[in-house]
Amino acid sequence: MTNTLESGELRRVLGAFPTGVTAIAALGEDGRPVGLAASSFTSVSLEPPLVSVCVAHTSTTWPALRGRDRLGVSVLGAHQERAGRQLSAAGQDRFLDLAWHTGIDGAVLVTGASAWFECSIEQQIRAGDHDIILLRVHDVQADHDVAPLVFHASKFRRLEREDFPV
């Protein structure tokens, strides 16, 4: 059977599924932060604690991250749309004017995010035009008062808060 599905159509339909926006970052060899934005972040396992993110083979940033001891994963807040755009743009200082701090062993965490994970790479699995990066979680924090930034239909969006009776 021949696959006639075009990648543009698949991307459009996958865009109907809203996702969070994460920053994957670490200190580079020169001591400066290096990172990228990813909306493919998901939980994998509680025991052992594992999460995953998918990175395109065309990424020029991933090669600088994959050799780091620890990676920071920051779940961006609704107020951090500019950070999401900046971290996904090529050819510029992605951390210019962004507030960040380091965790253990060089994990870079974006200040003001709604959640943070300090991770190490457990496994990298080749899958089509992306790699699935399986990350072991070593430490976590969350600020549930910070609403998440959402990516839907190729746009950054915010959740509308509605209080429902329980």
C-alpha cells in the first residue's frame, strides 16, 4: 500500500492537538546557555521517572545539548510567549534578555516557568525525521499558579480559566 499522506496535511491535523511549550537547555562548552523550544514533551514513566521530547534531525542546537550531563526542561508559562518564539528562532542569541538559572551539573532552567525538570539523557531513539529523546528525571519543581503556554494550530495560545463546580 502506498502512503499518499503529505507531511503538510499531517502537520495541519496534528496541530489540532494542543501541547505545552518547553525549553530544553543546558550550559554549553563555553559556559553560555544553549537551548531550544519543543512542544513534543510528554511523560513516559513514573518508575523509573522518565519523560521524552522529540527533536528534528535538522536541529542545529541538539548536537550541542546531547553531550551535556544534565538538561533543564522548563514548561513555559502563558506570559512567556516571547521566550517561546526566541527559543525556537535560528541564528540569534536565544537567551538574550531571558531570565534563567542553573540547576545541578549545568541544567539551564527558565525563570518564571510553570514547571521545571532536571534530567539526563537515558536513550536516544531514531524515529523517522526526528529522534525521540528519553530523559531520566532527577529533580522537579512546579508553580501551579503559573498558567502554561499552549501551542495549538501553529500558534501560541493561553488557557482560559473557568471555575467549574466539583
